[in-house]
Amino acid sequence: MAGWYELSKSSDGQFRFVLKAGNAETILTSELYKSRAAAENGIASVQANAVLDERYERKTASNGKPFFNLKAANHQIIGSSQMYSAEAARDGGIASVKSNGASTTIKDNT
């Protein structure tokens, strides 16, 4: 099964989206957006940038756990991953975003 996006609204009225892999695991989480339209633009940005390796910023958190950020052409962070146990697992997460990011399925949970 292909991946999908889930669009939701936070308790303070802001919007966020997550990209889910075909197994329903969250592979990318967005920042909070003030409007639904801005969150939808964020999804479109993931769809456009997910296949480009140079858009991934591979990082290590202060606790030593690897993670990544997906950035737009303007270097703004579109979404961030979870913390992984190893760099190989993080790289697998990037591969999953690359393969699922083009999804046009959006589940509206607002």
C-alpha cells in the first residue's frame, strides 16, 4: 500500500500534517501552520522536494540519536523525522519519504 498524508488541527487551532508510510508508520511530521492553506502548501512542498537527496539534512540530536529534516529550495524546514536508533535506520526513513512523498492521498482529520 502506498503512503498518505494526514492533515490535523491542534488544540490551539493550528494545522499540521504527517506523512505516513504504507504500514501506517509516521515518517515525517510538519511544523505547525496558522492556516489550512499553509499546511496544504507544505504538503505540496514535500511532494515536490521528497525525491531530491540534497533536500535532506542528516542530523544527530544531542542525545546521539540520528534524525533528518526535509528542506525546501529556500532552506526552510518542511518536516522532520522521528529519532532513530542508528544512521542506517535514519537513511531507511529518508528512503521511505522519497518513495511515499509523492502521494496525493490526503486524509483530512480536521
